[in-house]
Amino acid sequence: MTVLIALLLLCTLGAPLSAQIAPSPSEIDAYTGLHRAAQSGDLAAVIELTDNNAPMEAQDSRGRTALHVAAFASHEDIVRALADAGADVNAFEHQAYDIVTIAAVADDLEMLDAALDVGTSPGNITSPYIGTALIAAAHLGHHEVVERLIAAGAPLDHVNNLGWTAMIEAVILGDGGSDHVKCLKALLNAGADKTIADRQGDTPLDHAKQRGFTDMIALLE
């Protein structure tokens, strides 16, 4: 599979490259109960509803719980309140995303910290690509997210269903610029295996050479 074919596969697995779908305006207008309170950031309403046994794992049409809605809306206090009330912090919506991966893709460091603090696992296998939050962050060049996920114990060498690790994605889906170089450096410093090749036998170094990514080549050699 060439990289071009793989990129086409990314787009045909069900969504664009981010593969995450935040609540739409029409969905938000239709929310009631905990979903409405989570979306609006109404902490008092969230506490009142959970104290009165509102169903915390209720899902909208895309499988989002109130916790996912709060993560998309970047309401860290709501995430913490829902977790304190017993919400499943490792829940997946229908695209198999958890709140750590939602935060990672959004480059939302405060939400990432909140998600990790309440116990969401950085090692969850997420997304239609059977990947991880670390792979998603490396792909997007979110180097601070990569560093925090590594510190939290995210698996460094997980291979997704495209045959790519976080390190490979930092190279082949990156632009060779400083953000992706920082992702690559963080992975290498943490001990990620640079010898893991893709399905065609190409290593991160091979891909960096093919693209003329000088800074990445220097790190990988």
C-alpha cells in the first residue's frame, strides 16, 4: 500500500483525517438534561442532575455521553464533576473516541490534563484506525500533547490498522517542520522503536529520506 492509497483509506474509513465529529448546532439545540448542561458548561446543573441520578452514560445519536460533550466543549470542570459523580471516564463514542483522544486531537492541554487526572487511560485503543491518542497527536504535530501522553505512560510502539506507529505518522503525515520534529524527538527520547517498519518494510528513516526531511533524518540516523 503506498502512502497515497493509505491516505485515501483514511478518508474512506468514515470521516476526514481527524475522524472526530463535535456536536453540531442542531444537535446542541436538541440536547436536554446532562448533555445540555455539559455543552453549556453549567456546573451547578450538572451537580444537581447527577445528585438526582440522571443517567450519566446516556448517549446522543453519535454515541456521545455528557462526558464526551464536555470534552468537545472544553469544559474541564464539567469533566471533573461528571467523573466525581461516577461517569465512565473511559467511555467511547461511536467512532471509538475517548476524552483523552478528543483532547489530543484538539491540542487542548487543559482538557488533556483533566482527562488524565480523572483516570482516562492514555493507552486506550481508539478511533476507526485502531490507534491511540499518541498516534493522533504525533500525526497532527501536537508536540506538547505527545510529551504529556508519554509522561502519562502512553504506549510508544502501538501499530494501528494502517500499519503505522506514532513515529511513522509523525514523519509521513507531517510536514517535516519544527512541530513534527519535536514530536519525533520526544518519541525517540522516550525510547520508541525507530526500527519498526510499515507494511512495505519502510522505517521512519526511510520515509524521512524519501521526503527530504533533513532534521528528521539527522535525529533518526
